[in-house]
Amino acid sequence: MLVVTLCVAGGCAIAESTKQEQGLVDRFHEHLNRQAYGAIYGESDALYRDAASEAKSLRLFSAVHRKLGDEVSATVTGWRVNVTPQGTFVVLGYKTTFRQGDAVETFTFHRNGDASDLAGYNINSEALITN
């Protein structure tokens, strides 16, 4: 019984430790809804900016918004925290409802001290292909 209690308490502590990143997902969706794609790119981590140009990112975010519309609701479906020699990475999975379809989103954040920045974004939605 003691082991189960500790595991549950430990799991809660880790889930609580992703609150900052969950807030950043909310901010991402707010920017997406306002079509402030440059703000998403500008607030991203250097790892993201090194992997994707601003023009490519703006086209992606514009296509997502054009085909799916505004984000209506988003629910965390899973998370993990990876500590590597390159830093700490928080990965959050979401089931997201947009006005014109549903999607599965994965956000990767790079933690630097007390700050976290978007280091990766992936979206899967049938509506992106069929609309």
C-alpha cells in the first residue's frame, strides 16, 4: 500500500510540473486563433527555429488555421519529461477540437532553468488532408 501511495503521489508531482508547459499550449492556441503566427515562431526555442524557417512555420500555422479553424477545446492525453545531456524536454500530447475538425497535437518544450520554450510541434488530423 505504501508503494502505491508513493507512486501516485510521485505521478501527481510530475503532472503538476508540466503546468507551465500546459499554459504555453494555451498561449499557442490563443496565438493560432488570432492568426498571430509570427508570435508563435518568435516565442519558440532556438532548437525549433534551427529546424524550421520562419516562412515554413508561418505556412504551416496558416494552413492549420485555414483548414481547421479556431481551437475550441484541448485535453491533455499524455505527457513525459526527458532529461538528456542537451537539456530537459517536456512532451505533451493533446486531443484538440477545432471548429472544423479534431486533431492530435504533440508539443515538445525545452526547459531552460525556470523557462520553457516550444522546441517541436506535430499535428495529425484527417481534416488537414481532406479539407
